[in-house]
Amino acid sequence: MAGGCTVEVVRGSPATLVASCDGTVYVVDPGHGRKRAKQLAKKLRGSGSVVIVVTHHHSDHHAAIAEGLADALTGAGTSLRVLAPEADAPAVADPRLRVLATFSYPLDPSSPLLPFRAPGVRVDEAYSPPASVGPLEAVPLPGHTLGQAGILAPDGTLYAADALFGERVLERYGAPYHLDPCVALESLGVIEGMLPRLEAVQPSHGPLTPAPEAQGLIDANRGAIQALLNLILEETGREPLDSGEIAARAASRLGAVPEPGMLMLIEATVRGSLACLSRQGLVEARVEAGRLAWRAVRG
């Protein structure tokens, strides 16, 4: 017990952090699926007050709320509040915004093309990291989404959300999804700077990692992001390419899973990469053969 709280991690993809503190239970990213909703409802049975803290708007991190968890808790008389980062809260509440913000395609939120689907979730309160969420500390870790937060528990565990991925995820998907990969690199630096005061780091999708071992995971994530940026500069240095062409080459070279939803995520990450490389003056846009094409800027 630390700071009057008992902290545990419920394994899964994503994992869920649960902190029981002086009569209130804080649940960070309950995950998705009716099985997960039932599992957490059973664990939280008898709790008088539950605060669900969502780290960012992606459906797989909060769908369980609408898939039975909220109904089970309120039906049992539990007081329930849902918190989300201010920049991401609108997309947590509105699945249409969520899909658009993630993929840049205005797909129907129930489309089978989407890797994850979930209805909107009522957000009772928006928080703006850095901020205190009861005994927890919300740390700004944007890049994966505009407003993603990490959550530091009183026992020194940092729930890093999707600012950090486990090695199996990096191997499976090749290029980790980030709305803005350059900002995601900065967030990795934030986690790195926190390591001396942490006990452990919990990626949403990956195992709990003792802080002394987390540097290797940070380096692996940094390397995966940088590999995509370097690939884009290499390919657009040969010839002007549009974002779809770059995404196809990236998926092939990085060994990404050839599924529509995963390829859409890679294309969105490529667009974010082009935006940040453009800010740095490393690529430029031009019209080539009637399409918007990108070319590396030669030094």
C-alpha cells in the first residue's frame, strides 16, 4: 500500500490499472469487450465509488464502459464518474469524431473496416494534464492522440497508455500508430526523464516492466518511430510519392499485418509523419501527375 492506496494491474490488451484509495476505486482504461466488462464489474462489486480514468479516445481503451460495465456498477448502487483528457473527451463521447480523428476517414463507427468499435461514452469531467486526479497524477503524453495522458499511481507505477508499446506489438505491426510521431518521440523523452522516480512502467499493450528495465523498451519504441521517419525520407528521396504509396511501401518493408484496418492505421501514421517532417523542413508537398505528392528536401 502506498499513499493510502492499493494498486494492481489487471492484465489484458490493454491492461487496466486499478487503485483503491480511501473508499474510492480508480480504474484506468477499463479496456474493451463484454467479457472484460463482466470481469471488472465482478472485481468492483461492493465499491461505493468508482472513478474511471480514460487516457485517450481510442475505443479499445474504454469500450467496456458502454459494453456493460457502467450498467453493472450503477445498477448495483455504485457511484460512477468517467474522466477523460480535455483534448480527447469529445471523441470519447462521439464515435464519429473518434473515427475521424483516428483514421481521417469519416467511416460509419460500426464499419467492419475498423479494428475496434464502440458507442459513445458519457464523460462526466475533463481533465487537463498535468493534473491531479484524486491521488493519481495525470502526465501529458501526447502524440498517439492529441491529448493522451499517462497516469502515475502513488506506488510509483506509471501507466504509460499508448505512448509506449510492448515489444510484441512493435514486432507485429511494424510501425506503431501515432497521430503525430514527432510529438510521440517527445513523450518517450518525458517517460525516460521520469524513470529515476518510478518503480515500474505499464504500457497499455505489453507487460508490466520494472523501471530499471524500461529504458530498453523506450529505445525500442524510439527506434520503431525513427525507422518509419527514415523510411519515408528514403522513399521520397527517390521519387515523389503520395501518402497511400508511402504507406504501401512502409507496410511491405516493415512487415505489417495485411489487414484493412491495420493498413488504415499505417496510412494515418504516415500522414502524421509527413506533417512533422514538413514542420522540420525535411519534406515538401507538390502536385505531381494530378496528385498531392511528397518529396524529401535535399540538403
